Amino acid sequence: MSTHTIKSYKSSDLPAGAWLTVGLLFVVGLLNYLDRTMITTMRSSIIEAIPMTDTQFGLLTSVFLWTYGLLSPFAGFMADKFKRSHVVLVSLFVWSSVTLLTSFSKTYEQLLATRVLMGISEACYIPAALALISDYHKTTTRSFATGIHMTGIMIGSSLGFLGGWLAEIYEWHTAFVVFGAFGILYTMLSLFLLKDPPPETPDSKPENRLQGEPVSFFSGIKGLFKIRSYNIMFVYWGMLGIVTWLVTGWLPTFYKEHFNLSQTLAGLYATAYLYPASIAGLLVSGFIADRWSKTNNRARILVPAIALCVGAPCILTASFVPVVAVVIVLFMIYAFNKAFTDSNMMPMLCLVVDSRYRATGYGVLNFFSTII
């Protein structure tokens, strides 16, 4: 993979608000994954209220992923075309409103429609957020800043069991009311705090930016696939997505049926144990990659590659082990090492693509990862 020469930045060189932006997006990322995953932990409660087959329930997850994936390239381009902070705020407001709307669903068709709307609105967030962080954070803080943001996503996923817990104590739609309303209120707060970084000064050289025609969706897509390194990332991210999305969507059901656990306990094992390992992996890998990249341009490539060689065998072994405690440990090892890729994927992307198409490039990667 070809990389550009690394420019040296100090923490004091970061634009004002660089770490505030990471903190704000940490919470938004938390809500993003909490709102999308909690439905998988309240399966029994939803089926009791709205009768459906296992296939129909599976479609609730699949239709979200199809919509999310298909729209990701265009959603990424929107973040390249317009202010990234504005794309983030609109996305947050719309998906929080859809989350609240989900609580009013009375039929399967209505519930399915809200999952489609959720996929449309949430597709705009990740490419815009990661590109915004990369705009603020240059080489010496980029992976760690990305890792902190992805930590918020992991915490949101780990809190997904709250959906099953609230569904058992109250009703299935309670969690959608609570977190949908919170997201709308947080949007109002973020309107005053979340901004794009100041534009490049006339005497500064934009990072990895090619001169040429104005930003265009089709020109951007065409240009991305002319880059050999990007094509390698495309295949790699898609292959990793096969395992990632299956684990996210069906691990609670696996625990519940394979070990005959309650809905709440299965949701707890699938989230509260798995994601702390991912959080540790995000922070450790971000720190290592930033430090190593000072002396090795390929550090952000080598760090996730080495980790995946350690974590990949665990996902296969876990499917054959009959002891729940051992399965939990194996999934934790896998999650820790898989997170090394999450904190470094956008930083790797920044090494090889025109910065004008940074979010578009990530959106295309998300598309392939999700659809495959």
C-alpha cells in the first residue's frame, strides 16, 4: 500500500475544539448503536406483542442493514459535499425521531417501515463523524481520537441489553421512547457546540488533496477504484463485515437458544461482556498505531493485520464449545483484536485517498461490508 509522507503535528497544533468534537461525537455514536441494536435484545417481548415468525424478525435486522448499506456511499458523499457537522446533526435528529416513532408501531408492517427509516437516517452518521474527526486530528492523534469515538459506539452496543431489560420490566416500546427523546434533546444541545474545523489557511498545504475538478459523486467513486490500495481495503473490510454483522445481530439469540438462558441474561452476555474487550482494543490499538506511525508509515496497516491473526480463530472455536464461560472468553479475545481495525480503518483511508472524498470512500466500504 502506498502512503504519503507523514507530516509531524503536535497536540498544540490541533484546531480549537478538536477534543470537544470527539467528546460530542462519542455520545452521538453511543446513541447510534444503542438505538439500532436494542431491538435484538427484546425479541421475545416484541414477538409477544406483535406476532411474527423467526424469519420476519430476522428481516427487521436485515432490512435495516440493506438500507443502511445501499445508501452509505451517497451518505458519505453528502458529508464530503456539505459541512460534516451539519450532516451529523441532521442524521442524529432524524434517527432519534424514528426511534421515538418506533414506539407507536402496532403492526409488523409499521415496525418494518421504521427499520427502513432507521437505516436511511443512520447511514449518514459514521462516514461524516469519522471524516470530521480526521479533519480535526492529524497523524499523531488520529487513530487514538478515532478509537475514542468508536469506544462510544461500543458502549452503545454494550448497553443494548437495556432494551430487553426495560421490555421485561415495562413494555417493549419503553426503551424507544426514552432513547428517542434523549437523542432529540441532545441534538438541540449539539447545535451550539458541534462545528467543522476552520478552513485551511492560504499558506498551508491541504492534507493529501488532489487538485482538479469540483467534488462529484461519480467522479469520486471512479477515482477511488483506480487506487489499488483502496481496492484491497474494500475486499478486506467486506470480508470482516461478514462476521461482524452476524455477531452483532444474532449473538443474543445464540446465547439464549444454545445455553437456554433468559432474554435479559442472553442480552447481557452478548453485549456487556463482549464490548468492554472491544473498548480496550480500540484504545490500545489507537495508542500503539499513533506512536508507531511516527517511525513507520505502515503502522496503521500492520497493527490491525497482526491483531486479526490472533482474534480470527476464536470466532470459529466458540461455535463448538459447550461451556458458556469459555465461549464468553473466546468472544472477548476476538472482540479485542477485531477492534484494532475499527480504530485504524479511517486513518488508513486517509493515507491513500483524496481528502475531498474521505467520507465517500468510507461510505463505499460500509456499503460492501454491510451488503456482503
